Amino acid sequence: MEQRGFTLIELIVVIVILGILAAVALPRFIDLRGEAGAAAAQGVAGAVASATALNFSARLVNTSKANTYAIDGCQDGDIPTLLSGGVFPSGFSMDPASTATCSGPQQTEGFPLSCNILGPQSATAVATVICSQ
């Protein structure tokens, strides 16, 4: 009767190879967490930029300006209402240091502002907000 199976040496070699692969791959997966936070912040910044652009277009077309919002800078309270659900996603907000406003000699309606979006794990992204007064 012939027995079949792996020898102890073969099993140890496989375990060592798996250990080496885990040691090499694990740091790469851990680093993806920061990249995921940055990508999420860029997604929210893109949504903010798109929402303010759509709002600006709707204000241009609609002379009564019904169902549109006057956006007067990065800290304007109407920006979250333009997003899906009417608020920033959980963990995201406008950077308090972004105090740029649409008022000023050259900053009139249609003027783009660069506003910082803060996300979890210190992720930041820049959103282009279009002024609509």
C-alpha cells in the first residue's frame, strides 16, 4: 500500500513562501487606505464643483432664480444643499481656512473660486466653486 501526501519539508517551504508574499504585499495594502481617502475627497470635490456649475447654469436660465441658490464663497451654507441628500457626506466638510468669497472688485457672478474639501484621515481636495449671486 502506497501512501501519498506532502513531506514536512515541502509544507515548510510553502509556509515560508506564503510568509514572504504576505510580508511584501501587506505594506502595499495598508498604504491603499490613504489613497482611498484622497480619492474619496476628490470625488466629493468633483460633486461640489459639478453642483455649483449646475446651480450657476440654472440661475442663468431661470430669471426668477427659483429653486437655485446664491453661492457667495467657500463657506457658503448653500453648497451642501446642492449635493445629494442636502449635506456633505459623513466625515467631509469645507476647510475652515477656505474663506474665499465671491464679493470683491473682480469676483462677480460666474467667478470660480478654489475651495478646499476636508475628508477623513486628513485627506484634502480642491473644488472649483462658481459664484452665483
